[in-house]
Amino acid sequence: MQASWPIPSNLNVLDIKSYPLTYVDQGSGVPVILVHGSTADYRVWNTVLEPLAAGYRVIAPNLRHYYPEPWKGDGGSFSAEQHSDDLAELVRTLKLGKVHWLGWSRGGLVMVEVQKRHPDVVRTLIFEDGNIDMPVEETEETREAVSFVRSIGETMRNNIRTGDLVHAAEVFIDTINGRGYWSRMPGSSREMVLQNIYTVLGDVVRPVTTCEQVKRFDAPVLLLTGERSPKRYAFFYDEMRKCRSFPQTVVIPNASHAIHIDNPEGFLSVVLDFLKVH
């Protein structure tokens, strides 16, 4: 199908469920799907794309309504479930079989939905501060972890509605990665965030994964968090372990939430070792 917005020449495009889904496809071998997080797109993987593609076929899609679509947050069809269905269809259209999945941040949420809805396309699951929402009793001890994503999402949406998108982005990025992170980001990375910022308006209702569903995660799993990451991610990894045996969380030093950006060497060392044996 013909997109109604410009598609950069370096991107491939496929008609996926009547949507022009774009993606980068680099390297050869066993496929690895990189699933980006909120306010991001395929460009967020620039620090690790080539090293991964040296040994694998790496596909970095842009989820529905993210760049290059200039979406303003209106209309439907924005959900982790929709994104997971799109990506599973992409894998089937390209005849990739079972693939490695690497989900960063909200990309973890999408990856989890792929596992729940399309387990036939899953070879492994790699959580890079990957989100998974599970039913947890809210107590003083758990409140911060449970409410973290909801709180920053509400703040972001309120700030977007004021019209000061740069301020909205700065508060969002600094809350997740630490004070001053936004100002230290390269201009191209800040531009990427601003080009995808309205997707946060669509990201309101998120699917919940039960313990019974986690028990059916039978693919090998790698759980990563950063030394300076918000505690939410390690907390929910621990919740997953209450349902099924998973390996211990690997903490990448000298990294906040953007692990593959802050410490690409440490990130790649762990991920490539995992891929090598699976």
C-alpha cells in the first residue's frame, strides 16, 4: 500500500494489516527483532545495530503510529496488542519462523503480548528494562513500582497538552534516566523523541499479564536492567519469578534506563553471549 506520509529511503516497508509498517533489515543469519520503547523508533538502536548485525539478521521495526508517520495521537489502533499483532504478522510475512525478541522499555510490553498471543514466532525473549504489568497488591512497599509508569505517563500527557513539547520531553526523559539526561542527549536523539512524542497520548490502557500466563513463557528469557535504572523493572522481574523459574537479573553497570545507549559494550557482551547459546 502507498503511505500518505514520506518514507525515508533507508527503510523497508510492508503492508501489515492495511498499515505501511517500516523497518530496517540488516545482516544475515538467525533473526533478531528489536522492539523500541516509548517516544522512540528504529534510530534508538543505532549504537548496537551494526554489532548485532555482524552475526544475526537484525530487524528494527517502527511500531504503528511512530515515526515516520506524523501521528498526533488521534484515532484508534494504538495498543500493545495491536503492535504485537503487527510484529507477528511481519515475522510471518517475511517467513522468519521463530525469532529472538529484544524489547526495550515499552517494547518489552509489546514483546510480552507477542509471547502471549503468538508464541509460535518466539525463540527467546530479552527484556531490556522491559515492561510487564502484573496484578500486584498495592502496598507502601510496592506503590512506587506499581504506579511508576502510570504516573510518568499522566505527567507526560498533561505536559504535552500545554503545548511545550520540549519541556514535556525533558521531564519524561529525566524522570526515567536521571536529572540532566535530556540536556546531554545528542540533538538527533532529542529530535527522535519529539517526532514520536504524541504516541504517549495513545498509550493509556496497558494489558495486564497474569501469573498463569507467565507460567506459559517456555522460551529462554534474559532479564536486563541498568545500575541506575528505575527500580520498577527489577521489581516486576521478581514478580515473574514468583510464577516460574527465570534466571537472575543481569545488572549492566554504568547504565540508566537506556542501557544499550549508556553502556553498549556491556549490553552487547551479555546479549551476544545469550544469543550464542540459544
